[in-house]
Amino acid sequence: MKYILRKLNLAVILTIMMINAPEGAKGQIIISEYLEGASNDKCIELFNTTNAAINLTGYSLRRYTNGSTSATSIALTGTIPACGTYVVCNSSSQPALLALADQTSGSMTHNGDDAYDLFDGTSVLDVFGDIGCDPGSAWTSGANTTVNNGLIRNSNVCTGVSDPTGACNSSSFTTLGTEWSTTGSTSDFSDLGSHTTTCCGSSNTITTGTVTGGPFTVDCATTDAGTVDFTSTGTFNAANIYTAELSDASGSFTTPVSIGTLASTANSGTINITIPAGTIAGTGYIIRVVSDDPAVTGTNSASFTINSSVTTGTLIMNEISNGASGAKEYFEMLVVGTACTEVNIQGLIFDDNNGDWGGAGIASGHYRFTTDPQWGCVPTGTIIVVYNDGDANASLPADDETDANSDNVFVLPISSTYVEACTGDPNTGSAAYNVGGCTYSSGGAWSALGMANSGDVGQTRDATGNFVHGIGYGGTTAPAGGVDFGASGGGGDAFIFDNAVDDDYTDPNNFSFGAVASTESPGAANSAANATYIASFDCIVLPVEMLYFEVSKKDKTSLLTWETVTEENAWYFSVERSVDGHNWQEIGKVNANGNSLANRKYEFVDENPRIGFNYYRLKQVDFNQSYDYTGIRVIKHWNNQISLDSYSYSEGSLFLRLNGEVNMLNAYLYDVSGKLIENFNISGNTQTVGIDNLIPGVYILSGQSADGYFSEKIIIH
């Protein structure tokens, strides 16, 4: 059956009537690990034995309690990777387990006499235990037992089993002794999230080879380039992307940085890499090459050196507030260090009290700054305000997540994508930070930072969780570098670094607190002395006072306009453009007026902006070759000469009809997570593309050529 829709108001809806079946072959997922640990430490691991990712929509784990034949169902979501695992844990498991979980559920509450099956919506794929049988406390076979134990499926087991039959007793789980091996522990889950197997059709490996171009040298404006070689084994699918990932300076991949990609299915290649500006200096950097289809992590390269003028920054708490009522709370942090330098604060942590002050905070988890390039080069003296947008404080300035006005003040809601949370670690009252075991996500809530009225802390930590600085109240014992107000202060109060004596942010005499109405000043100095301290980090300002800098679209060009109030010894403006907000190139120069006390207006036209986002900044150069940068402005260009008119889908074939002049167009179909489903070429205004087994959902269809560009959301039913 064929369905054809017409494009309305430039929005395209693609409706394909298909059976709601998950992608990939059914019957090829097995239960691969079982954990029945202490308290709520309960997990089940699934393993995909195929070389294709499988969408779990419609799948469920079903628990049969104490011999019951009626099940409690846990609907599964997301995708299980090719030859990969998917872990479901009780939502109240310990943080180390939650960090490994792909999904959590309060229904994951098995004991040793409960059975599970894996159901795909039509058929049972695998069974753990004996459904309908209560064996007493556990099923047993030799050393294997299902109570207070962990069990791992043997590496040669590639297919699931049906429910065993026969007499109901402690040995009726007939494959327990032949297909499973015990960990002998309720706390050994070192294999959870990975599975050793001989089941996949091909064994995929990646060996990261020689890195060329080093030693690399970068600063806050300059990148450096090189290459990395790799070899691999096994079959890689058509949409596979090899990615080169850069470790941190100590060789850790806790927060890897993508520095180059290569679309390829070949078993060898060379990836062009770019070491980002803002990377800190170090001798222990390594690179690994990973793939995404199937997902494989390669070996590590030999270590190499990155020379850089960038150092890791220090964050202190300049002000914390409980707000006048409710949870109108915020943290104001200050970047300190050598004056007139830019520092890297990627991965630095901010948190409430989690125990090392001698008391317990009320919120589990912590937040950190992401690896976004804007945190790679932050000027000392910068103020960063992070606040609870679930109950916003009225005294807060407007959001400015990127310092768009270049005043060295960032204002971020806690839901910002520029910060990310580990919600389970540390636990309330704990002092330890297991950063490496965390799964971070952005767009969170204030719940990981919620402050108590009677006593709590606002604190900063380095990227590994070591304490740096904090302001506490409530009578706890402050660690070295922290300041506590004793039993004074609480709800309705704000706590500030006011520099009453000097600039020592570890001296309690330099701090004070009071009611929010007279004390709060988010995004600004706390006192005249605090303002002087913040100003001490400023660089010498170049003799140009800028009134504004703006960019706008003018037909198919970008129009840059700016105006100065005064100029002294000003030589010229270098106009720089970037397509990723990170790597810059000069596209023109505009001479300045040298010396002027009158307003001077300038403009520059970029005749050839790129399709998509274009980032612009000005580099103002003085006659003595001193220079400074403006803030970044961004504009998006679309070419609407090509558009999608109509389409149809039938028996695995997608038919497209385009408007406009189409010579050769590269087209891409993505799912909503950004995963590439199919890429193909369109050589005329009509094209038929073979795409099998599209599942219902939302997709993005985009295309680009020298003749134009389009991007449309499509919905498959």
C-alpha cells in the first residue's frame, strides 16, 4: 500500500504504515548477567548477539514472583548496540550500579526464587529460572545459586532458552549448571555492562597506531593538527564512523574529546586530527580510535606531549544564597589565578555539602562544567552564576550562558547544557567522589544541589573530586581552604566573600552573611573591596571602546557592523569566521581610525558564508601589535532553493520528489538521537531509495549540494 503526502507550509510529514516491529532480527537477545545483591542492588544484563543495533521498543522483562505465572512487566526503551549490552537495575541501587545502568525500574525487586523472561511483544526470547515454580529460597546447581549471588552467562551461549519443564524443585532451572557461571559475590559486578562472548558473527577490534604531528602546541586561539593511523578487524557497517578521541593530560578517558572522524568500513585508515585551542599542557596525552557501527573501543596510542600556555583554572565560591523563600538558591563562582590569563575549567565540580565538612548535605550527586570549548579558555576574574530555574530568584540578572555581551559574567540555569550532573554520587553524607564511575547528563534539575536551611555548603572541587574551596554554615568543621560560619545563618540568608580584611579567600574574616534583601548581588561584586579584587585579574584594555558589534543576514551574505566610542593608536580590525565556534580563520581586514574621540561606525560583508551556522568575531590590533577579541556573534544561513515536495514509501522503497535545481545532492536520514540511518545521493528531482525495516518514529531528512540545502522533520507511523 502506498501513501503520498503533499508538503504544507515548508514542513514535511512522512507517514509510513508499517508493523510496529523493532529494527534488527528478533530472538537474538539473551539474558547475559544476573545480580541479586544486598538490599536494592538488583540488576539484569541483556546481550545483543547480532552485528546490528536493535531498538527495544515493544520489548519487556517480565518478573514472576514466588512461583507465580502472572508477571510484573518492565517495558524496555532505547537501543541495544550491535554485539553490546543493556543493563536494567533497581532505581534504588547503589550509585556505582546506577552509573552502569541503561535503564532503572522500581519493579526490579527479585529474590532468589523469582523467575524472569525476555519478551519481544510476540515471543519469549529467553528465560531465567523456572516460571510457575517456587524452588524454596533458590535454584541451585553445584556452586551456582540464584540467591545472594551474581551469575554470568557462559561465553558460548548464543541463543535463549524456553521455560524448563519437569518437576518443580530447586534444580528445575535445568540450564543453571550448564550455561551459567557464578561470581560468588553480591558485590562483584565488575563485568556488568560488558559480556565476553563468541556469539557475534565477526570479532571486531581496533588498534590505534602512530600519532603524527607532535609535539603539538596550542593556546587559547590556536589549534594544532596531525594524524592518527589505525587498523581494525571484523566487518563494519555502511554507516560506521571511526572517531579519534583525546584523553586528558593524565591519559584518562573519563571525558574524552573528539578530535577527528572518518566515515569508513575499511580495516585500516588515517584520521586527520585537530588538537583544540584551550587544551592544557601535558606529557601524558593519548589517543584511541573508536567506531559506532558496531560500537568498538580501540587500544590506546603511545603517549605524547601537548605544549600550551593554558593552565587548569581555580574556582572559588564568591557568593551563595538560600533565597528569600522556597528554593530560590544560587551559587556564584569566581575564576581566580594569574592576572590577564585564560584558564581551562572543563570538568571542574560544584556541589553542596557531601560530608567532608563534618556534616551531611541533603542532596545526593554533584554537577560539573562540560567539555564545551567555551570553558576551555575562561579569563581569570570571570563570574559564573548557576541557579535553580525551577524556583528562580528575582534578583538574578538575565540568562547569559555564553557571555554573549563579553562582560566576563556567565548566568546559567541549572538546566543549561553547559553543565552536567551525576545524580547518584556521592550519596548524602558521603565524602568520596567516584567521578570515573559516574554517568553524566545535562539539562538536569537543582535536586543534586538542594540546600538545607539549617546548615549546608556551597563548594568547588577539581575534576577528580578533590576539595578546592567552599562556604559553609551550620557549625560543621571546614576542611583546609574552606570557610564555615558556625551555627549562624541559614534560610533566607546569603553568604559572601567581601574582602573585609584582604584578598585571602580562605580567611573567615573576609566573609560575611546577612538577609538576602541586603546581601544578594548575583553576577556582580559583593563589595567595593571585592570589586577591586575581581578587577585585579583584568588585562590592560586596548585603547578602543566598543559600543556594539552585530551580525545580520543581507540576502545571501552576512553583514557585520560595529561602532567604537573612542580609539587610541588603533591599527585595524581582523574579521574572523568559524563554522564550529572553535576553529577560526581570517576572512578580511578593516582599517581602524587610529585616534578618535568621536563615534566611528564600521561594516564588513561576508560574501560567501557557509550553509548552516557561521560564527564571527573581531580581532582589534593596536599599532604596537597588541590585540584583543570581541565576543562571538553567530548567524545561520539557509539556502531555500531546494525543497522536498512529496514522497511515498512502499515495500522498503522511499520515493522522493524535490523542487528546485538538483544536480547532485548528498542526502542523510537521521533518527532523533542523531544516529545516521542512511546516506545516499540524489541526482535529479526524483529519486527512489531502498531503506528496509524503518521503525515508527521521528526522523530528520536533510540534503546539501552546491545548488542548495534542505532539512525536514519526518514522522513514520
